[in-house]
Amino acid sequence: MLSSSSPFSVSQGSAFPTEVAELMKRLKTILNATSQMKAHQNDPEKLMDLHYSLAKSYSNSPELRQTWLDSMTALHLKAGNYSEAAHCSIHIAGLVAECLKLQKENAHGCAAFTHISPNIEMEERGMREDKGTAGAEDHSYTQPNLVSLLETSMDYFEQGQRYEVMSEVAKLLQPFYEDARDSKSMMEMYGKLHQAYRKVVDIEESGRRYLGTYFRVAFFGRPFGDDHEKQYIYKEPAVTTLAEIVLRLQKLYSRKFGPGTPVNIVQESGRVDIESLASNHANIQITHVEPYFTEDMLQDRTSRFERTNNLSRFVFEAPFTRGGKQQGDVTRQCMRKTVLTTSHWFPYIKKRILVIHQEQFELSPIEVAIEAMQRKTSDLVAQVQRSPPDLKRLQLLLQGCVSTQVNQGVQEYAVFLSQQHSSELSSAQISQLKTVYRSMMDACQHSLDLNESLISTDQLLYHQDMKSKFQKMLTTLNPLIADDSDNDDRVAHGSDTYPRAARRSQVGLDPHRMSAILFSSISGAT
């Protein structure tokens, strides 16, 4: 037994036992991950998870952490995952910046990278000098090395078509170039930015940039080991269909587990009854998900790119009726939304991220109707504001709104405004539905005006047909959606049609008004 005076005794309150426990935990992670590398070499997601575990285990050893991040970068580049390679590189740059901060050579450290990705500060900050940062003093952790990493990251972001992020990297590079009076590097950097934003303009005009498709993938069964009952969000390339990812994962795990372990795809998207599944089978549930934003987030994320970058919440929907059937008429059709939150933001240094939180909420039939109308209105507004216009897309959206039979399509939701059903709803719900209808009528009128200005003579009859159907729809809906001010206007103008739409056709297109239309309908303003 050691005496209290022994040089090897541990004083009360010492951090030594905690540090030993942390070290043992880290060593266990390293041994487990290293031993599994070979077994999972043909499973790209699992292999990347193992690399990630090793990089994380060396969070207080910069050189070793960088080694594994470099290895992840190489794997992503080989697979053509340039966004992920860019984030591996920018994480290393954040790590170097944090080490330079300890050396008093960088004031901000990785906190300066927040606008690129919140993941960086989350994982690279807090480096402590007493835990493996001796390597931070070698030649790898210098300002020139940081500049080189930022330049490489910028190139990877360009290859990944994330042109807007390049400007954030440039903001970090510029002070170094200015201090070094490096005019040539400054010129080359701004040349790259010029080319990048030229591509952004082209993309905004064409609407063609696909930065990824997302799926929820849940695993059930003993063959999956630690992944049993876990669910992840997978980022797949460009426009990947559900059938494509199902086929990919089914083939991957069939090869991995061999013919003795059946790989089953769970068809339902709802909660899985684990007891009903064979525990010795590899059961996979795959569901397409979309990025999820609250109304406040949408006000901040106004561009298309902002709604595809730094994503951590996703949603999928499942229709149902109170009677148990999946589908019913509009007065019975409900919707269950499941919102999933991931541990980190996409894009990331991995292509799949663990889901750490799940919540569900249900929409009543009238809420389903209001949301469906808002989506249609949003699509129309986006097409009217688009430059140059996409005539084919505009006409398809118009057809979906006006070229339907009475009591079908958007007119079908007017049943909630009938005396039979309106008594069952709150005045706020009725008011919001009326507001959404009026917003859609405005959007339809603007869309018709735009269509008329774009079509050639061979489409005049087609346009007149849509215009006629729109007028019939106005006549049908007007008694249900008009408010008192509309009635006054209708008397003043001597018109039997919806007065706001009539006035819009006289004053022409107003993009600012179109944005206000959409915001008004979403917020439920009257």
C-alpha cells in the first residue's frame, strides 16, 4: 500500500483517475476501430465511421487527428465526394488555426470558421496545451500551412459546386495575403471567386444544381451489431431515387453478410414493430426525407443554396385518416410529420450522420389543405420571379391550379368553407384558408400575365383555355373566399370576378408584391 507521502500517491481531488479513465476509453476505441477496418473495407459508410472514430479519439493530439482526417479526405476524393473532402480539409485548417491560437499567432482560432460550418468549432475548439499539443509547435502548424489548407479547401468546394462557401474561405485567406503583400495570390483568389459567382448566376438562371438527396436509413437485427436500432440520415449524390439507394444498400449488405443472412427492406415508413422482425435477419428501413425549416428559418435562408447547406433537421410525411386508412377524402385526410435532428450539420466529413432526436406532429384535414395550397402558391411565385422564366414549368404549374374540374384539385379544398364544414372549424382556420386562396388567385393571375407575354402565336388557344378556366374558378370560389373589402371593391368596379386578381392584371407584375403574397399566406395574415 502506498503511503500518503509516497511520490506515487494520488492526492484527493486529483484529476489523474479521470484522465486514466479517458485514456483507457480512447485506447479501447482505437483498438476496436483498427480491428474492424478490414472487416468493413467494402462498406464505405461504416469504414468512414471507423476513420471518424479514430480521428475523434485523437482530438487532443493534432498530428494524429490530422492523419486520420487526411485519410478520410483521400477516401472522399477517390469516391468523388468533393463536398465531404472539402469539409475534411477545412476541419484540418480549423485544427491548425486552433493550434496557432495557443501559440498566440492567431487571435480567433477555429471560431472564425463558423460561417463555413458550425461543425468545425464544435469539434476543433478547446485544444489544451497539456494534452498532446506538443505537436502543435512543429513545422505543420504554421500560418503558411494554414493558408495552404484554406486554398486546398477552396478548390474542393469549387469541385463540389458549393461556390458560395468559397467566399467565406476567401474571407479567411485575405488577411494573410494582405499582411504578406501577396498581390498575385490575391488576384488569383478573386479570379476564382469571379468564376464561381458567374457559375452561381448561370445556376440561378437554369435552376440546375443538385447538391444531394437525403434518406433516413434505420437498421434492425443482430447482423448490424452496434448499429441495431440506430437510424442515420444518408446524403446521396445529386438526384438519387429511393429505388437506387434501396438497391445499393441491399447489394452491399447481401455481399457483406453472405447468403446465410437475408437482407430485408422494411416497406413501411412509420414506427417499426421490432418484435415482428427476425432478429437474425438484416432489416433496413429506408425513407426519403427533405430538409426541414421553420418559418423563422425560411426568412433567414432566402436563397436556394442556403436551403441546401448546413442542414441538421429533416422531415418525412405519412398520410392517414382517423378511420385507419391511409387515404381518404379531403375532409378526412390527415398528415403525420416526423422531424429528425442529426448530431451534426450536412455537408460534413461523413456522408451519413446519426439521428439524435425525433419528434412527430399531426396536421388536421384543414391544415393539410392549407399547407398544400401554400406549396402550390410558393411554386407559382418562384416561377414568376425566376429570370429567365421557365415557360414549360410555369405552364405545368398553372395547369395544376386552373385546368381541373370543379371540386377537384385546389377547388376541392373549398369544401371547408361550405356551411356544412365551416361550423366545425375555428374562425382563424377559415380566415387562413381564405387568405391562402386569395394569395393563390393573385399568383395565378400574375402567372397567366407572364405566360401571355412569353408564348408564341401557336399557343394562344391554349392560353385562352387556361384563362377561361381561371375565370370560371374565380366565379366559383369568389362567394366563398371574398371578404368585406373585396365585396366593396367588386361593387365599385362592377365586376363579378375576384377583384384583386382583376386589378393585378391591370398593374402588371410586381416581384416585391409576389414575395409578400407568399409570406402573408404562410404566416396566416388576413
